Amino acid sequence: MLKIKSGDKILFTGDSITDCGCSASENINFLGHGYPVFIAALLGARKPELELTFVNTGISGHRVCDLKGRWERDVINHKPNVVSILIGINDVASRYSCDTPKSALEFEEEYRFILEKTRKELPGTGIILMEPFVLPLPEDRRLWRDDLDKKLQVVRDLAAELADVLIPLDGIFNTAACRREKSFWTPDGVHPTPAGHALIAENWIASVSF
């Protein structure tokens, strides 16, 4: 299990689920309104003795190829002790919303690039991968499973090879949807409600040690 220690810089990156208003702010310390600030707040309350720094470089609408293009600037240059990545749902959605599919092979090549670059340039940095996820809300989101399932397997395989932690958000959200209606966790099958962001934060914290 990845260990978080006092003095660590924890960097979150990805798409709109991570961004949550962060990229639109001129305040470099603003973490947005989503799971990154939930994690920072919960750790501050539970582990006040830890002096931690948090950075959010998520950008709404981004795919793995976008992350690859800005990896040096938005991740490597920050020299984080821990990098947490949530990306991939836009790679799936683009097939259905604008007919620009991304094959699982291309997805893997781009994702592998950023992970191998991190291992090479920041060998002491811990890597947390989070699965992209979808709930069938609206119902046509069920069509996304064909593409998403292939990319989920890529994320799982890359995590086993190159990451320290995998957080299985697709299963976590679909399990949660058995406890409460789907709209309690996400209004559109993709973007979490506050409860959904809290769900991510709780599972993120449970996946590391201190």
C-alpha cells in the first residue's frame, strides 16, 4: 500500500471530474469543488499532524492525449511525491458524442507514455490510478459499456505494471447505485454529485496508508 507521509506533495490530474472549477481560477491553491478538496479536507481533519501540499491540474474535457501533451508542465514540473490520475471517460464519450473513437490500443499507448515518463523522471513518486466509470443515466449510457470495458482493462493492466494503487471506481459507483438511486451519485452518469465526490474521496483515502 502506498504510504503518505508528512511533507508530501499530492497532485491530482485528469478531466472535468477532477477539475470541478479549479482550472478557471487564478488562485493556484484552489482545488476546485470536487473530490480533491474533499480528500484534502478529510486528511486535514483526520491527520492534522501531517503537513501536506495539494495541487489540482485537472482540465475539463480532456482525454489521455491531452494529458500526454501537458504532462511535463502539469505534472513533472511540480515534482509531486504522489500523482493521482482519473482520466478516460472522454476517450469513451467521444465515440458516441462526436464519432471520433479512440481504440483501446491508442488509449494504452498514450496512457503508458505518461506513466513510463513519470517512472523515469520521478522514480520516487507514487502513482494512483482511478478507473473511469459510467452509470446508465440516462439509459443510453449503457451503450458506452462496450467501449468503456475495453479501456477499463487497459487501466487495470497498466496499474498492475506501472502504478502503486488502483481504485476501481467503476465497480464502486455501480455498487453504490444499488444502495441509492443513480441520480444520488451522479446526475448524468459521469459527473459526480457532492455525495459522489465524497465516495471517491473516501475510497481514495482508504487505498493509502499513513
